[in-house]
Amino acid sequence: MAVQAEPSHVKRITVVGAGPAAVSLATALQRRGQLVTVRAPGGLKPRGHTLCAFVDQLDEAVIGDRYPRSVVETEAGAVDLHRAYARIDDTRGRAALAEACTVLDARVDASTVWPKGEVVVDATGHDPVLLRRENANQAWQSAFGIVVRGTDVHLPPGTALFMDWRSAGVDDGGPPSFLYALSGDDGRLLLEETTLASWSPVPTEMLRKRLETRLRRRGTVIDHVLGDEVVCFPMAGGLPRRGQRVAGFGASLGLVSPVSGYSVARALALAPVVADAIVAANADAVGDAVVDAVWTPEARSLRTLQRFALTAACRFNQREASAFFGAFFALPAPQWRGFLDGTDSVTQARSTMLALFSSSTSSLRLRLMAGAWSRTGVAVATDVFRPFFGAGRGRTKTFLTTTLV
């Protein structure tokens, strides 16, 4: 049911962008009685990348193909996640939004002139066209994948291979990567070689060769290649700077998870929160209102812990990455779910990091603490690992500094 705003709270709002984040926010604003325009090249035409999440993170209205079984493979063996997975399909939402608001097939840039009083939301992704963001050390997720008709005996229909960290069999000196795969009931396979995080984008050709070698080793039979996907985006970019009349949403608002690269499920969940903040805010302060609604002190602290984990992940080799995720998914399901989804409190995330650290080998512990290369990292590591060492803050900080810096 639409929530009608009070007349004094009705705003003219333009949402720039046409991804799921833009669609979900525009829908939430329209339901609150706002006058909404969506502007993007191609209008509301869906983009081509495959977007997925776990079923329990999604509203039924955006669930497309389902994969009842999701698994992780490491050198330690297979783990059934006992959690259904799904493609995100917001086709119905786009059609309804097109009928309820104004849609413009138009490009926007910094020179675009906006009517007086217009509220503008930049939902154009990790490289926003209007929003200015804080500087941040960038780590990148890169992937190359193919969509095929074929068979893989290790991927029965209805299976999502969330991660396979076993070696692809290629020694090219690049960062570690895993196979991400979806096996549909219609005989289609998405097969994607992915680097979780690295300090620079990984060349597509490197990932292509790894994927080809990996699939030969698996015995995957490809009858016909239907298309390919190339992915490259920064993990955990800077948050929006304060004092802007433009608000951000989706990846523009920094919603990309530093530990997984996922952002869409979180954006869908936060759309009503951000819509409420926009409706209630003064037009001149809408950017700060959105930041304050989403990036609470607790959320910022959790992000700091996640960025610490991201720094460690950027230093893994293939063997260490496999060992890390083997240990991670051996944790109790509620523990790894909360950390992976970003739904943990800071206390819960700290507890998960400590449990993972305590169950790891000595060499992996050093990698996990490698995020302490900076002053901020030392402070985070001291906070997380102090209980393990059973020492005072100063002694733990000294250990971390002399060991890692």
C-alpha cells in the first residue's frame, strides 16, 4: 500500500540511474507520495550483469531463478551452506515504476542544470556521475565469466557454487581466484572466475585463461557459449562527502560490502530508510541526511572492521585463501552468515574475527593480522585480538607493530 506524504513533504525528486538500487529507491519514494523522475541512458531498461543474493535476503517480488542448493569448495572439502540462492529479477518492479513516475532516457553529468528545489539522488554505481566522495584505499573485485549451455557433473541443476577456492591449475603470479557458478534447471550454466579482492584490477585475459584451464580440469562440457560477462569494480569505496545537495544511494553511497562485494540486497533493504530520510530532510541538506540515516556510528565501526578483513584478504595467496574460507565456513552458520551479510553488530563481528583467528594456523594468523599495517589497522587489530593474547593493550599493540610493520 502506498504511503502518502503530507502536502508540505511532497518533493520533486530525480533519481539518476537505472540499476536495482535506483529502482528500489524510486519505488519507495513514489509510494510515499513523492513526485519522482528517473533519468538514465536507456531509461529503465535492465542492465546485462547477473545479480544474485541469498533468498532470505530478498523480497519475493524480485526473486528470479532459484538455486535451492548453495555450496562452497576449498582444499578442506565441500560445505553445504543450507541456504537457497537466487537471481535478482526486478522486471515487475520496473514495469510498475514506469507507470507510476516519469522516466527519461537521458544522460546526466556535472553540467546538468536542475530546477530550483529539485532533490537529486545519484544511484549511478561505484563511479558516481554527480556525487563527490571521500578518498579511500581501493581494492578491486574482478571477474570473467561465460554463460553456456552444457553440463558439469559436479553442478547438478539448481546448484549455486558460491565459491570454489581450489586451484585453477595456472601459475601466473596473479592474486587468488575462485570459481563462481550457477547451474539452472534450463541447462544454462554461468561459470565465472573471480578474484575476491586485489589492490589493482586483474586483467580479463588472465581470468579467461584460468577459467578455461579450470573447466578442462573439471571436465565441464560446453555445447554452446551464449555470452560472457566482465566484472571490475572497487570494494568499499569512499563515503559521500558532507555538505552536498546531491544524495547517494547504492554503490554511490558506499553500500558495497568490503568482505563480499555484494551490495544489491543491502540497497533493497535500505530503500525505505533512505526514502524516509529524503522525505523528512530539507532539500539543501538531503545529502547529509541520507549519510546520517545509513552510516550511523555503529555502521561506520562495522565498516572499519570489514575493511581490516579486506586488507588481509588482499594479501592472501591461493593456498591461504582456500585455508581462510575453509576455516570461515566451518564456523557455526549464524556466525558466518552475519559476518558475510553485514548484519552483525560490531561486537558480533569482532567475536567472529576472533573465533576465526583462534582456529587458524600460525601462518594464516599472520595474514589475518596483516591489516595492521596502518595506524588505524593497529588499533583495530589490538581491539580484536587482545583477548587471544591475554595481554594488556600496550603489549598487544607492540606485538602487532613489531610483527607486521
